[in-house]
Amino acid sequence: MIVLAIYIAIFCAAFIVVRFVISKIRVRRDFTSLKTVTFGDESAVRPDRWASFLSVLTLFCLWGAFTGSDWVPFHAPGPFVGDTQFTYTMEAPDGARDDATVHARVFPAGEKGDPQDVAPGDGFAKDDSIALAAWRSDLLLMDKNDEFTRKDGAKVVAIDGQPVSPGSRIEVANGTVAVTSKGSLNFVPDPGMQMEPIWLPSPEAVVARVKEISVRGYQNFTLWEHLYWSLFRVIVGFLCGAIVGIPLGYAMGLSGWFRGWFDPIVEFMRPVPPLALIPLVIIWAGIGESGKIILLFLAALWIMAISARAGVSGVAISKVHAAYSLGASRWQVLRYVIVPNSLPEIFTGARVAMGVCWGTVVAAELVAAEKGAGMMIMVASRFQLTDVVLMGIILIGVIGFSIDILMRKAEDWLVPWKGRT
Amino acid sequence: MSKLSINNLSMRFDLPNGSFVQALKDVSLEIESGELMSVLGPSGCGKTTFLNILAGFLSPTEGTVTLNGHAVTGPSAERGMVFQQGALFEWMSVRDNVSFGPRMAGRKKKDYMDNVNHLLDVVGLQDFKDKSVYELSGGMQQRVALARCLANDPDVILMDEPLGALDALTREKMQGLVLKLWKETGKTIILITHSVEEALLLGQRLLVMAPRPGRIHKEYRLPFAAAGVGKDLRVVKRDPEFGEKREEILSMIWDMEEEIMGRTEEAKA
């Protein structure tokens, strides 16, 4: 909640600063800047590069600030580390009361150490000393060293002077103390606002993990091998799907028999998410490479068939008529008119199919695999290696984005007439 | 010689609700080689259906079309077609569009390239031959379409409102170009148009069609096309006879339109 509020505040502040400061310094002199109607004119809306830059920077800073990263100069309040103390009041069976002090020493997360040496003090309740790491708690059997124990009927009646009973929770200096149902005390030092590394590791921990896994590997394969295998499956599965799907789509677009025969199959299979096929594919083909490739083949097949069919339907009839009147044969009409005319549609389909395949391969590897990006993060999550999981997610995102950019570049290069007819 | 005979052509489209549309009824016509004929009529009079039958894209429900003595049964290179717009191949350069016909016929490059270059010169696109067609203006695109059709050396050229989507100025220039090409190549040209002026200028013969059922209403033989070759077309348009004919045909088409409107209102009532 607090993070969301900070995020919204930064968003608003950045908007105001950029809008009123930077736009005054740099006066834009292009055609769009001369348009007076921009609200509602989609073509006049361009992504503000400052906003993109600040957006990424903000996410990174928030991540760093709430994980105590060394790479970010400011931090959210961290967990309490150091020495603190609180007192508890014991009531003996005869009604006598005595105070004792608990000295707690909190070490930074992950470290261990010895508690302070304290003198037992006077009275029947003796002072205690505990040591624990930040974000951990410690159950204190405070009566172990006391003259009357709970077995004798003694009990804690107050902490720092505030009366307590089993189940109550008291704020003390730098932490809270809860009284358990059996009457012992549970001390939790202040957790601060930062995230524990097990939930969200700091950026440098993730980067260190990338370096480590790219050299030493994880689960018998290096990082690059995991990513290579995922990409390999996607490319082989997609190519198989395209090799079968595109001719199938053309056949459906050109022949009534083919369309009638395959329409029910394609229309039925299209809304089935490829993920739903994973169990069946595992039963049929196991968890090896062939199973993955069959799954990705099925994921790409329907998308490519439908886009090729749409490409054929999208040919202006006058182009086909023109080609026939110029003496072209059926085969030549297919080769020189229908195929090139359907390329833009096929590229759009290929982009979608690549995205779906990438998502499907990661999901399939999450379920069962010996190697691959999805398998890596799944195994890491079982061992609570959050930094590996986070690294995997970031790399999966970067690769998916790169695939899409490459497909767009290929599209610009191969079908320059797209959208210009 | 190439002669196009059209005998008792009828075309009837059956509708799913049991009724039908008589797009053409008993159209008969003889077109001699080298004639320039324009076809005019209110919308819905079947002129595009007529042209599609001549091109071979549709087979008529009754009647026959014969060219040089053999029946027309499908599209073929002997009958070239120029469409209104959007029939060029965007994935090819201007030159590849123009040389499409000879290439499809499997002719050798050195045999057809001279002719293609000559045609690009005639339509004034020599400097644009390596451009993509989507980089050209609408008028230039139609000139490519004309050149592409001529490169295939058809006996008959069918034009379906080829200048309909152009602006007035470009249109006038293109009308001059069509006349010039007609004179230079001596092809038989059948041109469909919405514009009375264009029909008068580009019609040695002018066919006025009437709707419901689509039929030939009246035929003219006009001197303006022959007179206009190589001349400023505005001079031709100033001819008082041109004005008379224009008024006559305009009022004829107006009457037809009003009749249609009246009939529709009757049907509604």
C-alpha cells in the first residue's frame, strides 16, 4: 500500500516536473507540436521518452530502496539491528511480584552471534539475554533461570509495566512481544519497511546470481544452456507449426473441400489454450524434447493456419482478376499474387504465434523438464532461491521482447508495403 | 481481324428469398477491331456485370460472347483489364508490374524488355520504373495499370471506370493519354464510366444502358474521340455539338433515375 502510494506520488511529481520544467527548456519544432487538437487525436499521442526513462528508473529505485540495495542512495527504513531491552513482571504463586529485564541483541539478517552477558540481578525473577537475526523472532522461556517457574504456578503479568495475559501483544522498544498461550514470550524485533531477500532480493544479488549461474551453472546446466534449450524448442516448434499451418491455411482459403474438412478442427482447437494440452502431451510423449516440440507445434499450428487463411481472404479480387487477365495460370496467381499478398497477415500471425510459443514453453518447463528457463525458476522456487527466480523472470521477459522486436524488423524488411495500400 | 460479338446476353442473379435480379437482358452487339466504345448508365444498370462477362470472370445465364470466332469462357490474356484502383501488385516494382504479363507467359527478358521500356516512356514513368507502386500517386498508378495491360498486347482492353478515383485535373490528362494510346496501338477499347463528359470524349461509340432489366437503351456514334486525339480536350468540349449531346444524354439518364425512384416509391407504397 505504502509502495503504491509512493509510486503514484512519483508518477504525479514526475509528470508535473517534466511538463512544466523540461518542456519550457526544450521547445519542440515538429509538425505534431503545431497541432492544437491533441486530446482525441491518436496520431498526436507519442510516448514521452522522459516518461519511459523515469518509469524504468522509478521501478528500479523502488526495488533498490525496499531491498536495501547498495546501488540506490536512499532506502526505506530497514529492520532494527542492535541492542534493545524490555522488562517483564513475574507473579509468584504467593502473589509476590518481581521485574526482570530481557536484553535482546539483533544481528543483521543472516548473521549469528552470542547474546550479551548480563548479571542475573536481584529478586526471584532473573534478567535474560537473547540473540537473534533481523526479521526473525525468538521464543523466550524467561522462567528457566527464575526461582519460580510456570510449573510452580508463576506467570508473566506485565511487560514494560503494561498488564498482559496469554494471547496479548505489546509494543516495546524496537519490537513487539507476544505472550503465547502457554505463557512464554515471543520477541519480534522491528521488521522495518524493507523486504526480506527471500521475498525480494536486491538488484545486486540478482546480478551476482546471473554471473554465478552463467559460469557455474544451475541444476547441471549453465544459464545460457537453459535459455538456449528454451529458445531452441520455441524455434523448432514454431517452424514445424508454420511449415504445416501455412499451407493448411492456404488450402482452406482456396478450396471449399479443405475449408469444410478442417474448419471444425481449427475452430475447435483455436480456443483451447496450449497449456491445457500439457498433460495430454506428457502422457503421449513424456517430458523430453519431443513432447515440448509437439506442444509448441500445436500452439503455433492453428495461429499460422488461421492467419494464412485470413491472408488469402484478404486478397482484393481485382488483383486476382488482373493477374488472370494478364494470362497468369492458377499456380502463377498463387505464387505471384496470393502468397505475397498474404505475407503481412502471416507476419502478424507469426508474431502472435512466437509470443504464444514463448509463453507456452516456459509454462511447459514449469510443469516438467530437465532443462530450460522455466524449469530453472521452478526448481529455484522450491529451494526459495528468489534471486534465481527473479533473474529467470527478467531474462524470460527480455527474450520475449527481443523476439517481438526481431519479428517486427523482419516484417519491415520483408513486407514494406504493409499498411500502405 | 479481332471482332467481338455479343449475342443475346442475359444475366440473372437468383436471390436467396426466391426473387431474382435481371442484371442484363438480351444484349446484342458487334464490336469491330480498333473501336473505342464507352458504356454509360445509371448505377445498377449492369455495366460492370457486362464488362465482367466480356472479361470472362462471369458466365452469362444466356447468350454467348465470341472473340475472333471462339467463345469466351474464362479470363485470358487476349482480353486485358484495367481496374478502377488497387489492382496493382504492391510487392513488385513499377517495372515488374508492367512486365508481369510477358513474364507469366514465360517469355525471355530480352524479348519483352524493349517493349516494357517503350511503354514506360509512353506513359511517362521511365524515371519511376524502380519505385514501388505504393510510392506513386493515384494518377501514376493508373498509368502503370494501363502500361501493364498494353505490355501483354491484348486484342481487347476492358476498362472498368479506370479514371473514376482520380481528381479532375489528373483525370483530364489521363483521358488524353487513353486517346493517344488508342490511336497509337489501334486496340479495341471498351470503357465503362460514370461521367457523361468522359463517355463523350472517349467514345467513338457510346452505349447508354438502362436499368431493370439492364439493357442497351441507346447507341451513339460520335466524332469527338477521333477529333480529340493529340489535341487539347477542352477545345473539343467547347464544341457546341458536344454541349448538345451532353445535355441530351444527361437528361436521358436523369429521366431513368427518376423513373427508378418513382418505381421504388411505388413499390414501397
